[in-house]
Amino acid sequence: MSRIKSWTDTPSKPHFVPPQGAVDSHCHVFGPQALYPFSPKAKYIPEDAGADDLVTLRDHLGLSRNVIVQASCHGFDNSATLAAIAACGQDRARGVAVVDPDISDAELKALHEGGMRGVRFNFLKRLVDHAPKDKFLEIAHRIAPLGWHVVVYFEADLLEELTPFLEAIPTTVVIDHLGRPDIGQGPDGTDITAFKALMDAHPNFWTKVSGAERLSLQGPPFDDFVDVIAPIVARYPDRVLWGTDWPHPNMQHDIPDDGRLVDILPRLAPGDDLLRKLLIDNPMRLYWPEEVDG
């Protein structure tokens, strides 16, 4: 399997200047392979994109902190993500792990000490071979005492099937990329209407209003994405997060410009109060609660 590169080394400088303390709540690191090999079950093998690259991008975009989500290409070995958190420092980075269902309590504690604050369950069949709901629920109950949350990645056609599973999770549930609705349906489309019904019914459900580069049918400046998703930010101002999704796994054929992704933020969350909730207050509550609580 040949290695792929899905990000640009020369992102534009955003016109929008994020507020001090802004958090990129969804990004990844890849390798470096020589130190942190990819899983033999990986569906893609990327070029190296490690902590140094992430920090360079963070500073270039005017962001302050990162939440590093374990990439599927690394499987259950969270070493690359933990190393990136350590390199950034836990005052600047925290993480979301992917774990073996049989992980021990001692291993979970070590992940917590390394800066992990959540676990991710992936239901995209093109990325993972097996997604055992019963085992996932066991993990969710085991991480609850740590104060962690669950991140779930799925596409809109699975929402109805997954709802009973999601409702059984005893922690905060964060839905990646809004459950990947069909943006072409518009702000009142079937997918986004079903998603809003789920969010309305469950106050412990949050979402990441990220993925414009994946979900928009028009591309930059992502007007169709903003039209559909800005009302979501306004409807759930205390339950939304945003991230770049750098280094954009599997987007090697349509590589995004991270600067242009940052530039949609004031349109997604118009006004200082909404922007602060999206970029600072909400991620701080989930990932740095000790700073929020004083």
C-alpha cells in the first residue's frame, strides 16, 4: 500500500483572527512511522504528520490548543497521539483515544495520565472492520468514572439504527462532523432534521460542527455548509465544538486549505459570545475542566 498525503504544507493565513485561547477540537497526528508504526489493519497509510507539524499549523492559524483524536490508521496503539500530547504539553493539548475492548483499568488510567479525556467509536465501514456495540457500551461504562466522554463517528444513514446504542451511553456523547448529513438537502433536509431531533431529545449529546471540506458540495467559501450548520450552532450554543480535522485523512484527491476553513468561523458562529462558546468555553469544559472549575 503506497503512502498518501492529504494536507498542504502551505495553508493560507486566515483573514479571521481567532480569539486568544481558541481550541482546535478535532485534529490528528500520523506517526512518524519510524517511531510509531501504523496498524497492520490500517485502510490507508499516510505520510508522516507529527507533533511538530501540528504545532506549526496551530500557530500559523492563530489557535492556542489542540484536541488530538487517535487516527484509525494507528488502530488501538495510542502511542503517537500520546507522544504528540506530551510534545505540546497538556496545557496545550489533550486527546481522544481508540481502545481495545479488552483494555485493562491500569491501561485506561495510563491513558488518562497521558492526557486522554475521551474514547472514540468509529462506525465507518471503510475505515474499520468491526464495531461491536456491546463492547463499546462496556467501555463507555468503564470510562465514566474518569470523567471522559464518548466520541462517535458515523454517517447519516446509520443514525436511526444507532440511536438506541447512543441513548445507552452513560456519558456525554460527541458526534463527529454532525453525523455527516447530506448538506445538499438544505437546512430543513431529512438528515439535519433527524439530527436536530436527536440533539433536542438528549441534552448530553454534543456535536463537532467540523467537516466543511468533506460535506460541502460547493467547496470554498463553503456557503452551503454555513447555511445548514450555522443554525445548529445557534440552536445548541453550549454543545458545539469545532476543529480543522488536519491532516484531513483520505482527502488526498481534494486537499483542503486550513486557512479557508478557519475563515468560516465568524459565519458559523456570528458574534463574540457564540464564537467564545464554540472555540473556548465548550472545549475547555470537556478537555480542561480543572481550569474551568478553578
